[in-house]
Amino acid sequence: MTTTNIRPSKFLARDNVYLPHIAVIENIIEETPGIRTFHFNFKDRKLQKEFSFESGQFGEYSIFGIGEAPFCISSSPTRRHHLEFTAQRVGRVTNALHRLGVGAEIGFRGPYGNSFPLDFLKGKNLVFVGGGIGLAPLRSLIWNVIDNRDKYKNIALVYGARTPNDLCFKYDLDAWGKDKTIKSVTTVDKGDKSWTGRVGVVPKILEEVAPSPKNAVAIVCGPPIMIRFTFPVLEKLGFTPEQMLTTLEKRMKCGIGKCGRCNIGNIYVCRDGPVFSYQQIKSFVSSEY
Amino acid sequence: MKQKADWEPKLAGFLCKWCSYAGADLAGTSRKKYPANIRIIKVPCSGRVDPLFILKALRLGFDGVLVSGCHPGDCHYQTGNYRARRRVAITKRFLEYLGVKPQRIQASWVSASEAGKFADVVTEVTRGVKEVGPNQLFAERQGDGAKTEKRG
Amino acid sequence: MEQRLRSEARALLEQGKVDWIIGFEPGSLKFTTTPLITKDKNDAERLVINPFIVNNLANFLIGIKGRVGIVVKGCDSRSVVSLIQDNKVARENLVILGIPCTGVIDLSKVEKLAGKDRGELDDITREGERVTIKTDGKKKEFPITQVLFDHCLACEFPTPKEYDILLGEPSPPLANPVAQERIEKLRQLAPEQRWGFWEKELSRCIRCYACRNVCPACFCQRCFVEETEPQWVFPAPRWQDNLIFQITRNIHVAGRCTDCGECERACPVNIPLRSLTREMYDIVGELFQFKAGMDKDATPLLTHYEEKEAEEFFR
Amino acid sequence: MANKKISKKDIGKLLNQWGQQFAVFTPSREDGVAKMARWEGKDTGFLGWYWNTVVPPKANFLPPMEEMFRFQKDKEGYRIELPPDGGRQLIFGIRPCDARAMKIIDANFKELYQDPYYLNKRKSALLVGLGCTNPGESCFCTSMGVSPAESSDVDLMLTDIGDELLIEPVSAAGKELITKSRGLKAANKTDEAKAKEVKKASYNKVSRKLNTEGIADRLLASFDDQDFWEKVAAKCISCGICTLLCPTCYCFDINDELTRQQGTRFRSWDSCGFPVYTKMPMENPRAEKWKRVRQKVCHKYEFYPMSLDVIACTGCGRCIRLCPVNWDITQVLNSVPAKTKVGK
């Protein structure tokens, strides 16, 4: 597996890779009943100024006394007023996180992992395929691309969720819907009375939208089941495995390739990923992704 | 560890909402006197009391635990208190074998009208726990392991 | 007995009466056996019965699909019955091959007697009530009671309670009081000393969960120690949490534990776990006249009650 | 530097000397469980009974449970406090298999990011090896490139030559240590010849063999052979013995604990054999037992060498000896079929 894209985080606290930096939650946005986006800034002003990351990278977030969990940074490196991450309430750490209010202190280590290969994406048509909370890492890249609009060609987005209530980042979807340079399609698995948009699972709608594979790259993120059904659709549309990128989710604890649990074959998703091309995934020793 | 003169035990009371909890309420409103050492946790039935509740209370440092439910035959859910009885019995016996003093784990049947009995039970349980002293069961070992005189 | 087992097992597979045979085959180290779980009738030839058949094979019934022919000793058969009581396996899917057991040899006791590691012994042979340990060309003889597992010495029902085929004549219970000595000794101590004893023993625990995973009565899909909301037990090896784990495990297997002793044998750091399980076994026997795995139609201990019982526990 | 020797009855004195500078650990047997324990100045009986410890010496560097830091909240917010540095350790009597194991997991803790907890302990420690003269039935170190009584992975290497121990300096730190140590005698040619004999004899005593020839390739070829792995995994009970007590297994978990006074973050041993190890809220990539067994085997003999050029096994035999169901890694690996890759 290529490890060219990996470099260690420069922002270690006291030379100890496991120590978190203290960060303060500045705003909380309720995306859906179970998903919230947290805006935060580092308490240390100097760090806040110097901190840098790239789209696709993640951090380990501490809720002190409860534990740590990994989330991607869902804001764009081009918009550095604050940092954002988005979390669904599913377990011990995220339950505690959702109990926090504005002003609460959390811990942050990172940024970790590789990132979306911007050089590779430059000058290409970009097709974003997202499902549910999977829009979070894509969103970082989408804003990144929009803020450097002239470096990229056409942008298309197919995004879906189970119901209209489960759609995340509606404010972004609105903004992108108004942007004439973006072809944005939103769908739900099951509509309600007020829903006037498309209905159908993401892979099916993607097939209908049928983006051209010519000079294009598809970037896919969503629940595993969606990812597994989306790759074949893209292949059918003519995308090659090199033209498909995704970011994988695994149980991670250390975030730096030491603790062992996100191991697949000879890679650690936290260290060598989370961004992989389908080509790379197909070369994994194991299908346990 | 020397016991402070003004030490007061802390008890966790798991009370069934259909009987003992109401009994405690009545004891309060009818101004029955009982020690203020008990912290009351309302449960839907004494059958809801998992032995883990008892263990967790001891782990957290409560000096004693009281489980109280409806008299046999009076369970709102027919059999909850009978099941609780088996569980409490084996838990208490097993913990005693391990070295937990019997006074620390207590159970009673108190109906909604038995305010007096509730006050008596709490008084008795508090007195018993006072006799055996603070719960040092899960405290970190001080020095070498031989000094265990205040445990149990 | 071994020959009969092999032919019965082969026949069961050949005639399609079972899909699986679960038994013992020789292990890869001296004086060991290992579970054989097979669909292949030719594997029947590998089955053995000897004084080293330690495992409680009932443990492998959970999650196996199809009809199973299972080899059991007395204690194991009761674990099977207990699983039937809990609707974990169906009696009609089982063909139980019962071994009238005369006790299993505890290699750590042998090592102590011989003053040598098990790997350095040439042979251990049992004849009736005597065992011969051969090492450095010399033979030493001991009464069998000195080398059997404690739980075997304590055994009340060495002949399987439930079986389809009994592979020999029923064997008498040993019920040797020696087996209870260490529990009696603990009971004699003051509460503080008892607690101190368990604190010390459980300090060694590394939370490998072998005691739980080797136990047929521990069949939960998800164990309470793995729960995070709420987190009942801290998920790291510290004596306080190790002890709460063991206490709760014992409460959970009360009325299911047959005193098969597997937890203690499996423990890599020699925690005397049977001094816990056997006590619980005796408590439920005394309070509720309940013995695990005696009757496949009985209701499990903690889902049953009598109107008048254990009244002394409530004020 | 010339080799030294010391009479066995003087070992206690030597350890006491070292004890002034180091936290000395020696094999100790508490209730029949051998582990490395703090030297208390008396018992050198281990020279007589010591085969190997049940708990591997990795526990001295990656403890079963270890405090990472504590935190407290005051009106200024959270304050993080690191635990104090432990003293320098001297591990006396480590076996060559376990010393090699330390070297193997060093790679993991050094790679890309430095793990401060492990490396600080490791860098400051000295390993004093003691040759194994009586390899156990489950040992297969010679198949893994380890010789039971020789080691280049320690600072000093000791060999039992009868009433005395021959002391060979291996590293610079080891040389320094014996220069500073009092009461050592110079070893002569006879001692060295005797030691050589002992080493050779020990080597030949290891009877269990593992065929490592092309092992990674065979595993790769059989990776998707579900039937094979299901058969191999059938009797496994998914406990953590073979991993937690493996000297080359380093997986850990991280958890927070909160008391009324403060919070603490701990790390503790974890095992890929546990179903919850990889469990995520929505799914678990290794919910099935055969996949976990496959991961354990392949990580050691295929993946680890792929990324760090060394098989993560030293043939110490603990996993075989301690397994409650006699699941034998050598049998498993020797039975991996050498056929072409199926499916994918």
C-alpha cells in the first residue's frame, strides 16, 4: 500500500503523541435528531493560529472522563475561523458529546491520517457521492474545491439519507443548490408529505444521474452498505477503480497505527488511510473493509 | 484508616415505586423520624434490581445497600419480588462469603402504607452499617496487602 | 470404551443421524487432549477417552448448526442439560455419548508430586485407584485422589445425567471431602481476611476472559463487562474491577454452574476460581435445593420461585 | 571485552549491587505463576526452577494497565498531568525468545510516531539474558531464528556452566555495567568452552518445529479459504490468553475513568481475539470467530513481516502451553495449504 501521503502530525502536545490539546466548543448545530456538528477552537491561541490540516484528515476527540473517539474534520482548511466535526450519537463517547454545550472543553489530537489527493483531483470533474453523515468528510473537500473553484472542472453531488429528517448539512445543500457551477442532487430512501425531491437509494439515483467518467473522479463516503453498492454502479458507468476514492471507517483508538484495531492486511486505516482509492481497496489482503 | 468520630454512613436504597417508595414518601409526610443517611433510588419493581446495582453502589463507596419491595404476593407485576428475593439471597450470601459484612446488604418488604416500618427499617439498617464502619472494600491498598483490618 | 465410542460416532455420522461429532482427540503436548469438532466420519478413529479429557465440550454446542453427537462426562452432561433448560440447544438435535467418568488428572498436581514439569515426565498411567508417574526411568505410584482435579474429587454425579448412549457401566461418586477443604479454610477466616485473599488473587487477573469463554454456562452474546452504556466494570485489569467481574459472573451462572472446574483450569494465572463457583453451587443447593443440570424439564433457577423460601433475607 | 563469570551463590550480591542503580526485576513465582517481579534482595531460587515466565517481560514495558495521564478541572478549565517517570529497570533472566520479542515490538512503537510510554521505559532499561538450558515441550524458538541460550538482543548474556554463570557483554551498556560491577571473576577458556557446549545442547533440545518456509506466501494464498479457517478456528474459544500473554502482541485499548477527585486515562492490553475489539456501532468487520483467528495468525506471520520485515513470533510457546483447548499455532501453520489464491 502506498504510504507516500503519510506524514506525522506536527502538532504534538509536550512531545507526547497521546496528549490532547484543549479545545473549546463554540457552536453546536443540530443536523438531525441524532447528529450534531460542533464548531471548536483551540484554547491555545498560538496553536489556533498555526494549526493546519487537509481535507480528509481526522482527529481524536476527548470527552474527558468518558473517552476518545475519531471524527474527520468536517470543515474546510480554506475556512479557518474555526474547526468543525460532526458526530452521530451512537455510543459512550458520542452520547457524552451530545450532552455538552457551548463553552465546554474537549480534547483534540491530530490531524491524523492521509488526505484527499488534491494534486490528483486538480483539473478534473468531481463527482461526490455521499450518504447520511458520510457527507462530513466530503463537505470539507467540497468547500475546499469551491474556494479554489478555478482549479477544478465540473462538480456533481449525489447525496442521500434515509428520510428528509436525516439529511445533514441542509444549509450547505442549500448553498450548493444555488451555486450554478455545481450539479447537486439530493435524495431520500423514503420521502414524507413535504418532500418534493428525489426518492431512492443513493446508488440507484447515481445510476440515473449517470455522471460521465471522462476526466472524472468519484469521491464516495457513506455507510458501508452504500459504499459497497456504489462502487459497482460507478464501474458500470465506466469509472475505473483508480477514479474512485473513498474514506474508510474503522474502530480506532490510538489514531497513529499503534494499538492495532484498525488493521487490514499490512495497513492501518488510521495511519495509511482513511482515504483510499477503490484500486487500493481491491488490493487489500482482506475484504474486511 | 482511622474512623472519624462524626462519620455517618451513606446508604443506597433501591425502592419499588409501587410500595416502599410510597412508604418512604408517607414516612416523610407523616413526619416519622428516620436517619437521613439513605439516598433513595426509585425502581419500577424490586425485580428490577440487578445484583450489579448492589455491587456498583459498593464500588462507588456506599456503606450499605437496601433493597425494598412489596410483600410476597403483592407485586404489581405478580412475580417481580419473588424473583428479587432469589437474586438478593444469592448475592448477599455470596458477598458474605467473599468477606462483605452482612450488615451492608439488606432487604425488606415495605408496603405503601407502612411508613412506620420503613422508618424502622432505615433506622435498623443504618445502625447495623454504623457498627461495621465505613466501606473500604474497594479502596486502594495502603502500603502492603497485609493491612486489611478495616475491610469487609 | 474408546473403541465403542469410535464405532458409535462413525455410525452416527454414516447413518446421517448427526451432522457433527464433538469429542476428544490427542493433543499436541504430552498428557493432553483437544476438542475434536468434525463432520468427517474418518475422524471418528481419532476419538479418545483417557484420564486427560479435561474440556467441557458442552461449550461448543452454542452456535453450532445441525444435529450433534457430543461426548460428555458427568459434569459436562449437566451443562448440556442446563443449556436445554435455557433453550440454548434442543434435546432432539443431540445424541449424547456419555462417559461414566472416574475423574480427570490435574497435571499441576502431578507436577507437584513429581517435582518436574509435565514436559519432562515420561508417562502417567492410571490403573483403578492408583496412578503411576514415570520419570527418568523411575516409577512412582500414588493414590489417584492425589492427582485428580478438586472438582472431580468433589463430584457427586460422575455418570452423565442425560445420555443416549452410555459407554460403560455407571461409576460411583467420589464426593471426597478433601475437595472442599480449601473452601472450608476460607470460611474460617475473618471477613477482612477473606476479602484480602480475593483482592490478592484477583490482582493477578489479566482479563483474558478464558474463565468466561471456556464456560458453557456463560453463553451471553454480549457480556456485561463489554457494555459501555452504562459501563458496569472498567475494561482494564485492576483488582477491584476484576473482582466485580468474577462476582457478577458467578451470580449469572448460579444454577447453571455444574462445578466442572473449567474456569479454574483455564486460568493462565492460577486464580482459584473454583473456590468461587463451588461456593455459589453450594449456596443455591442450600437455599433452593437446586442443582444445575439435573433435569432437562426443570425451570432455570433465577426464573423460578417458591412462595415460601429465603424469607430470612428480608425484614 | 573479556567475558566474566560469577558463582551462582553470589548472584544475590550482584543483584543487590545493581539494585542501587536500577529497579531490578527477576523471575518470581507467586502461587505457581511465574512472572518478572521486583527483586527483594533474597530469593535466587529461580535459578533452579525457572523455565520461563507465564507473564512475558513485555509487561515491564507495556503494563497490563498503565496510566497515560490524569486530568483535573478547575475554573481555568482542564489541566493535564503526566505520571512521573519510573526509574530505570534491569530485567534479570530474560530468555532469548522474549528479548527478541522486545526488539520486534520496538518496531511498532517507533514507527512513524514515537510512543513515549513504551520507549521511555525501554530505552532506559537493561536486559540481562539468561540462557535457557531446558527448553519446554511447547518451545519452537529455533524455528523462529532464536537460539535458546544465545542472544544479540540483550545487554548481557548469562550462561549456566554448572556452579557458575558465564557473563558475556553484548551491548555497550552491558559492557559498561560489568565494568562497574564488583565481584566478577574473569572467565577462562574452559568456561567459555563449557558455555559453548551448553548453548549447543540447548539448541538441539528444542524439538518442536515450525516450517516458516514461504509462510507469508502460503498464508496469502489461503487467505480467502474460509473452510480452512473455519476448521482451524472451530475449537478456539476466543479468549485472550494467546494474545495477551504473547511477548510480541502489543495491541492496547484506551479508556477514561472519572472519580469525584479527578479523571485518568489508562491504556490496557487488548486482544484481536475479542469480538468487541473491532466492533463499531453499526457493524463489526470481524464478528465471526474464524476471521479473528485468521487475523491473529496472519498479522503475526504475514502482515507484520510485510510492513516491518520481521515475523511477530519468537517461538516462546506460551500460546501452545497455556491454551485451554490446546490450539497449537505450529500445527495450524504447518497445515496451511500451499495452493493458489481462491476467489477475490
